[in-house]
Amino acid sequence: MEHVSSFAQMIASTGPLNAPHAGVERIEWPQLKPYKPDWSALRDTRIVTGSRFEPANAAFDVLRTKVLRLLRENGWKSIAVTSPTAGCGKSVVASNLAFSLARVVDRRIALLDLDLRRPSLAEYLQILRPPSMEKFLGGTATLEETFLSWNDSLAVGVNGSPVADPTGLLQNPSTQDSISKVQEVLRPDVTVYDMPPLFDNGDVLAFAPNIDCVLLIAGAGSSKMSEIEASERELARVTNVLGIVLNKCEYMPNRGAY
């Protein structure tokens, strides 16, 4: 298993947008309500990858390159982002990775807030009056009611309120049907799921059959090595571990002017 936090050679983007399944009516993304972020305001919440000219997004572009290579090599299309415990910055990493992926030409990305106990993407992305992910997963809300579109390349599904029984909802057949609808109708090249911390509850393990791989976010100065190793072992039992990202590093080696 390769840790994506190490450096690797940059690669080109892979392939054109996949064609929709035959017989499935595809919703053109312009029909989704537009998401028009205020990037200067989002920078305060550490969302920095919306613009190619933001210097702080370089690390996420390197992460994007590594992720795309591993997805292509393994034929994977869905990523769950989690952490051993709370406070590691997984939601910020998931958001920045999704925007960075969406800036690749001819790519469509979906980002879903499945941290159903403590939803935070709406706050980080400053989306007012966020929809109910519970209603969408339960089959009582449509794609158009739930998702917003950024630049016709990123579909964002945030969540406005906590769910009473997240584990039960994630294991409900209605959730599998709703996730299948996202894949069959929106046809994203990559789907990023922001999940709760692994050891806080059983939600990640309950949702594991719906994902191809998981990206583990560790917090520098807060995540213990024993927690990281235990998380990697636990996740490897139920899915593919894409890699580990060390977040919140305050001290980096001097690499010169860049």
C-alpha cells in the first residue's frame, strides 16, 4: 500500500468523461442549482483549491496527482475520507481534494457530506440553507433538490442537520439506491465521501461496501501512531486503503524558494 503523503512524479490527467449508461436519462448539470463560492471568504475556512493561482493549493494538487494515478491503476472511482479521531481536518482535505480534482479538464466530481452525526461541509463551503442528506439517502428528495453545481464539474451534496440513526441509514437499501442514482445519472468520474472519524462510531464500516477505497487523514500533533496503525488495519479488513495524509504540519523542511 502506497502512502500518498510521499512525493512522486507528476502525471497527466486520464481519459475523457465517461459516457452515460444506455437507457439512463442523464441530468445535465446546468439544471442543478449553481454554487458560486466567495473564494476570499472560503480561504478563511481553509478551502483554497478553487483557483489555479492560489499558492496554498500546491500540496493538494500533488495529492490530486497521486490519487488520480492510483485510481486509474486500480480502476477505482469512489473515495471515502476519514480520520482516526475528530479534529484531524478530514472535511477540509475532502473539500480541497474535490475542488482540485474538479479543475482537471473534462472531469466531473461529486462531493457528498456523509458525516451524518456532525455535518460540516455546508459551513466550510458557506452554503446557506443546506438540504437534507437524510431525505436524499432515504429516497424522499431528488438530485436537483440536494446537489449544487460548481462550474459544471463538481456536484456538491451537503447536509443541513444531524441524523438520529446514521449507521442504520447508511446500511438501509434506500441509501444504496440513492448512491447508485448519483453514479448512474450524474456519472461522476470520481466521488468523494466525507465520512465521520473511524473510531467515533461504526458509520465508515457500515458504508464500506459502497466505496472503492478510503483516504485516511492524520493530524500532526494530535493523531497517535498507534491510532493511525490501528485505523489502517481496521480499514484494510473492509476496503482498500488508498493512503495516509499527514495534515496540519506546521514545520516543513526547507526546499528552497518554492
